[in-house]
Amino acid sequence: MGITEKAIDDISTLGISGRLDAKSPKTAESALNNLINGGRTKIVVDLASVEYISSVGLRVLLASLKKMRQTQGLMILSSMQPFVKDVFKEAGFDRRFTVCATPEDARSKARA
């Protein structure tokens, strides 16, 4: 799994690549926690390069979403591959998260 991070104004974009499963949750969880604990209130999670997500990966994203909501923050997911989108839909997570087609769309939504 790989993680990239960039900030544009007050919006942080976290790119995740590879598999988000039982073997790799700590990397994504640490990156998200660092942003949240660092005071970032707008986070876009770019999932374009995530080829697989398990229930463990879903838990990491849900825990981060809950932390963001506790601080009145905003976390938006973007660029889901079809398999990842299907997993979110089957788990009912498509109703819990704001999802945009591209990181640019997500940043625009975060600015609104």
C-alpha cells in the first residue's frame, strides 16, 4: 500500500494505492489520524488507485469519518474503482460517506 498527501489551501488530499485490507490498515489509519490530529478539517481521500478494500479498510475509513464529524470536519471520498464502489454499496457505506467522481470535484464540494 502506498500513501501520498498534498494540501491545497485548507484541504488535504490523501491518496491511497494498492490494497486496503487486513495487512495494511495501520498505514492508512496513521496517515488519516495525523491529518485529523494535526487540525485538518477538510480531507479528500482519493481512492483511484485502491484495487481492493476489505471490511478492515472500511472500518479505518468509518473511524476517520466519525473523528472528523466530532470536530465538525469534512471527509470526502473520491475516484472509487468499480469493485470498491460495489463494496461500499453492499455495506451501506455509500449512504454514510460523501463520494465524488474526482478529487477536483471533492475539493470543490469541500469549499462550498
